[in-house]
Amino acid sequence: MYDLITFLVLVAVGYVAGTLAEKRHYRSINEREKALLHLPAMTMRHAHYPDDKVKSAELVYGSAVISIDYFKRLLAGLRNIFGGTVKSYETLIDRARREALLRMKEMAEGATVIINVRIETAAIGKKGNKKSIGCVEAMAYGTAVTLRQ
Amino acid sequence: MRYTAREPESNVNVTSTSPIREFLVLTGGLLGIVVGIYFLLGLSVDLIVPHISIGLESKMGAPFIQSLEGKEAGSEQEHYVQGLIESLQKRCARLPYQFKVHVHKASTINALAFPGGHIVVYTGLLEKVTSENELAFVLAHEMGHYAHRDHLRGFGRAIVLMTISALLFGSESGVSNMLAHGLNVTEMSFSREQETRADEFALEVLNCAYGHVAGATDFFEKIPKELDPGKFGHYFASHPQNRRRISHLENLIRSRGLPLAGRQALPETIRQTKN
């Protein structure tokens, strides 16, 4: 009985806290993306600028670790039984990758362009042999190129 | 080409969905499946029980017996009851079981039929019986449950799970043990018809073994009313149809003209529980 109460409390806390945290995070992501819109991040490996115009080219990166709440994990667990799109994990991955990109852009403040951008994702905090995902880390990295004016 | 910075209009990577709705749909589906399986199990008990071989039954019984073995094992009481049941089986009740008696120290006045021919007899029962005929009737009643395989049906739905687990994982597996421990065997329920059939079986065995049926109803009648009915297993006051069973037996004795004669005494040591 007490197990059930604990479980229900965890689900309720997970749902409320998780939803609030996600909303707030998305608001912050949207604002910062708008603010950093002037700095393009591109996946192409070469930017054809004349050598004398390039002031600097350096590695920039940003990483973010985001965890999923109890409710969403439960939902994903149910999804694991029936199969299908695990929608409850979508926002987790999306938030982690966009946050990582934003942090990379923040690191490259003042640069003209970021080229050769790559994003890597890793599941971290795995519990023993269990296949459950605790949280994900997304890492974005690229080369920030600054041009002489 | 000119680069114009611009935000994407929508996020294609996140499906806009109501997580609560998804949760309800998924749990609803899961519950539906569980309920469906529960009903199917109930339906399949009667289909499966006649097809369970004695060998498989012993396999299923093994996890139960592990927890019973060692207590009072090899005692004089156990030898005596074992001898009695073997002589009953040899002479009058040819059942394809290898019966094994386990005497258990408890005040419960009952005997239980476990899968695989393991009969648990509580010392409370041995203290109460006064004649060999009386004890023989109780044992023959249990054998009657074996003959009709009521002891398997008594488990209800769990027997289906136990069969599957014994077939798939064997009797030594954790799953089988877990199932066995999860079952409260003392609460195995028998239907009115099952008890009546076992009583009739026992009456026949008693008549065959002793040439008369004295002692058949002794045990039912002996139980004092002031005693806690919960202490008496499936023979006695816990059964509301107790009186009905006595009169049924008496009717049978009368209508078939079964003889009554003197009861055979029980060795005194059998009734005493060593402490």
C-alpha cells in the first residue's frame, strides 16, 4: 500500500515538476535562440574565405545534460511494451541538443560564423545493467571563424 | 548567395501530444490485457487439469515440499500415518500416486493434499482422532481429492501459471518457487461437489479396508462448538455445509446397507505430540 502511495506521489511530482521545468526551459531556449540568430552555425567543413581576411579560427563546444522526469520515464516504459514512437523522450533529446548548440554559440560570442558543427548524444547515468535511460548528454562542437572587419 | 538568419516555423522533432492521454491509453491497454489473461486463466483451469501428468505434478509440488521437509520428518507418527495410507492405497484405492506423508507440528486440525502426492497432516489432527478408522477416513478423503484431482483445481488460476512455469523453467527455478510461496495453500478452496465426491470416495475406501464404515462421521461430530472454527480445516465447522455432509454420509450408509462394527484403536504414541 505504502509502495503504491510512494509511486503515485513520484508520478505526480514527476509530472508537475517535469512539465514546469520543460516549459521554462523551452522559453529560455526560444529567447536565446532569437538573441543568437545573428551567429550562423553550419555543418559544411570548409568556408572559402581569403586567408588574410580570417582573424581567428578556434574550437567551440557546448554540452548539456538533461534528465527525464519520473512520469515520462513511466510513459516510455509503457511504450516499450507496445512499441511505437517514444514521444515522451522527444522533448528530452530536443532540449538537450538545442541547449548544447546554444552554449556552443555562447562560447563563440563575437565570431562571424561557426563551421563544421557536429552534435553528439550520449546516454549517461545508466543504472547497472538496466536499459533505462537516466539522462542524456548532448554535445555540440564546431570551428568558430572570426573575420577581420 | 546571401545568408538570412531566420527561425524555423515549427519544431519537427517534437510531436505535440497530450502525455496524460497517451498514459491513459497505454495503461488502459495494459490493464485490458491483464484482465483478459485473468479470465482466460479461469477458463483454462478445467481444460488443463485433466492433462497434467503425475510426473509434471510432482515437479510442481517440489517447491512446496521444500518448505515442508525436515520438520518432524521420520517421526513415529509419520511412519504410522505413512503405513496406514500405503495399506489403504494398496488394498482399496489404487491411485497412480506415490504418497508421502509429512507430519507438521501445528494445532490446526486438518490434512492437506499437495501436488505430487504429498499429504500434510497436522499434529492437531492426530491429537483429536480416537480410532484408526477415523484417521483412515480423513486420509481417504484426501486421497479422494487426488483421485478427482481437486487438489489441482483448488489452486484455481494459479495452477495454470504453475503448470506453465514448471514446463518452461523447471521445478527448481526462481519463478516456480516464487509462485509457490505466493500461494497460501491452506486457503485452497474446494467446492461443495468436490467435498461430497471426496467423502463418497472415502466411504468406499473405508468399507473396503475394514469391511465396515464405523468412524466415517466421527470426526465431523466430535468437534466442540465452542472451539474456533477457523482452526478446523476443510472437514469441519469452517464449512457451513458440515451438517449436510454428515447427513449425506449417513444416508449413504443407510441406503447402501453398509455395515458398522467396532473401531480399531490407535496406538497411544500417535496422539501425543512431543514437545
